Amino acid sequence: MSTVVDYINENRQRYVDELFELLRMPTVSADSTKKDDLVKCAEHLAAHFKSIGLEASVEKTPGHPIVYGQWLGKPGAPTVLFYGHYDVQPPEPLEMWRTPPFEPTIIDGAVYARGSSDDKGQFYTHVKAVEACLKTRGELPVNVKFLIEGEEEAAADNLDNYIKTHHDKLACDHIIISDTAQFDEGCPSICYGLRGILYMEIVLTGPTRDLHSGEFGGCVDNPANVLGRMISKLHDTDGRILIDGMYDDVLALTAEERKEFAALPFDQKKYQDEIGVPEFFGEKGFTQLERVWARPTCDVNGIYGGYMGEGAKTVIPSKAGAKISMRLVPNQDPDKIEELFRAYIKKITPPTVNVEIINHGKARPVVVPTDSPALVKARRALEKAFEAKSVIMRGGGSIPVVETFKQELKVPALLLGFGLPDDALHSPNEKFSLDNFHRGILTSAYLLEELAG
Ligand code: BES
Ligand code: MN
Ligand code: MN
């Protein structure tokens, strides 16, 4: 093991340089003008896989390509599949970035760039660990497969279809995903649960054209006003969601789980200062961690409608709409929640407007057992690399493929996040700690060794 670790230490700077190359590629999956950049990135990764000794291919899909890599030189040994995504969220608003999103810049030991923590810097740790092992020993202790997709942030279903039609190719004993955050700095963590999501849009249409608000104001219901009234009916003043049936299937936390959450070293003040809110708000009767990890949400992600240009234009808009996401928790079924959402929206839509309700994607919540042998090994690897005690935690975000892996390949994923809570995922100034990048690579190298035994 020491030669592998030496190699990782000696190549620390080159590894960072290579990560920067990846981060310079503007792989925004939601932006159709960036299609070629995603193809370029996929080809770059496949070529890189080959250069470190893997077999690799770029797999075409109806959307952005998947990168596949494998090393199967240890027949009889377990097979580990690493999943990650090379696509990133749109970087806007650009004026809020201190350094340009696709020009990686180191400040205080962290690299600032879109996709640095979510997820390029994270999945790359495993690529570099595999490289270190292959270059120093000529072989790996286990068989390895890489599945790196380009549509995670776009909520597309092409990867699902790929997994459904490639059971044999993707067959494995363990799945490792580094696409979550650690509980805190210096607190290596394993994530054993994620929330699901249901993403909807409602579009209200009133008059067939924007109207003069003087000529018609007062006798026509304004879709933007209606939207406001409807949004105000999504929650009561205590933060409880008012959609009929929303909580019917919510699995309550056990007393044991609540105790475990409460025992984590949660620094409420640090969390609050980092996001800059004057006060927290959430469902009454639950702690901050309980709200984020184990309670459902209903949030407006964006609102549109009417005149947003310079100065004043007096119109009653013909249309207004909102994008609304619901985070779902164990036992909630996205399909059922979609039905409840549709029924509730229809119930609260007045007869003065027409409503269209659109689905933009869904994912199931997941929890995995916390006592599996793989999880215990992963904790050992983490603690060795980070030289600190590990914790188990949950996450509030969603990784749709986790459930697909469970259903199709019958393998629970191990969520080994190397991000930090203040990495600013999806926000301006996303960053990734270079110390975590390095220790993440070490963790992966130790873990490969652990999983062989
Ligand atoms: N890496 C995140 C998910 C995540 C972040 C989980 C932090 C736990 C903690 C992932 O890239 C992501 O952003 N997922 C989307 C899924 C959506 C597009 C279906 C999300 O959670 O919004
Ligand atoms: Mn991610
Ligand atoms: Mn993301």
C-alpha cells in the first residue's frame, strides 16, 4: 500500500492540474448550445481512462453521452462500480462569481469552479486512485467499472434506460458514489439516505394577450395575482404543506434516529452565517437536520409572468407560472405525490384562469442499511485517509440513479461524499477543497484494498 500512497502524494500537483483541465470544460447539460462541449468532455475522459490502463468507451444516448470504463483483470474478486457525473449546473448569475466559473482558481486551499464539487472533483478522486494503483502495481485488488454520465443535472431518463438494457455489463458487487457532502470540515462522512424529488410547473393563462391594466384592470383576474394567491396556499404559517395527503406516507423518524441526528456536531450559527439568513424557518416541531433530511418540502424554484423589463409598463399579463419542487422522504412515492399535487392545484385554481400542470422529473427517496460490511470498510478507509472519526448522516438532495441501481442491479450504493456543506453547489462560487480531493483519492485507494479482503 505504501507505494500507492507515495505515488498519490508525489503526483498531487499533476492530479490537480488534470482536474483543472476537466473544470475548464463548460459541460452545462441544460444548455443546448454546449452539446459539443459535453461530447468533448466525454471523449477526453474516455481517452484518459485508456491512458491509465482501463478499457473505455463513449456510449451514445439520445442525450449527452455516457463514459464507460473498466478493468476486469481479477476474475473471482469483487467488482466495484463507480458512478459520477461530468455535467454541471448552469453557472448563472455570472456577475455573482468572484472568479469566472470555467477558469478554475485556487483560493485558500480550495478550487473555485462550476462542477468542482458537483461532481467533477469528486468522481475524479476514484479515477486517480485507480491510476495510482495500476501504475505502481500493474493491477488492482478488485475489478473496477466506471459509469460517468452527462445528464444528472438535467433530470433526463437516458441513463435509466442504459442501465435497464446493460445489466450484464454493469453487474457489480459494490457501487460507490462520491456526489454528496461531508457533515463538516474534518468530519469524514457516509451518507445513508437521500431525499427524492418531484419537479412540477404550473402555468396559468387568463386573457389571450397582455392587456392595458387601466382599460381592463379590475374586471379581469390577473394570472400573476392568482399565482400569488395559489402559492400562498401551499403552506400554512407554521411551514406545513397543505397539499391534501402530502404527509400520509411519510415515515416518521424513530426516537433512535432523532437521537443520532441530535448527537451530530451541528453548528447552527456557522450554518446560518454561511447562507446569511436573518432567521431560520421550517416546519414546527422539527430540528434543522430533521427538516432537511427527513421531512418533505414544497418550494417555488422560480416565478415568471408579466413585464420584467426596464421602467414601468402597465399590463395585465396573459400568463404567469411557477416551477415548484417537492423533496420527498422515505415511503413517499413520487407518482402518488404527483397525483395529489395535480388534484390540489386544480382545487385551488379559480375559474377565472386556465391551468396547465407539467412534470419535469422525479426521483425516489432512498435509505440504505448502515451496518453493511461495505459501509464498515468504507468508514475504515475514510478514517485512515482523513485521520478523523467518521459519522453517518443523511442528505437533503437527490441522486435519482441510486434507486435505479437498487432496482435494476440489486446493489445498494455507498455514498462517500468528499464535498463540504459550504461548497455552494448550484450557486455562484462553487468550490472544492483540495485537501479533500487529495484525501478522497487516498480514501478510494484504501477502500479498493478493503473491498478485496
Ligand atoms: N450532487 C447532487 C445531489 C446532492 C447534493 C445530494 C448534496 C446530497 C447532498 C446532485 O448533483 C443534484 O444536484 N441532484 C439534483 C437532482 C435533480 C436534478 C433531479 C437535486 O438534488 O436537485
Ligand atoms: Mn451531483
Ligand atoms: Mn447537482
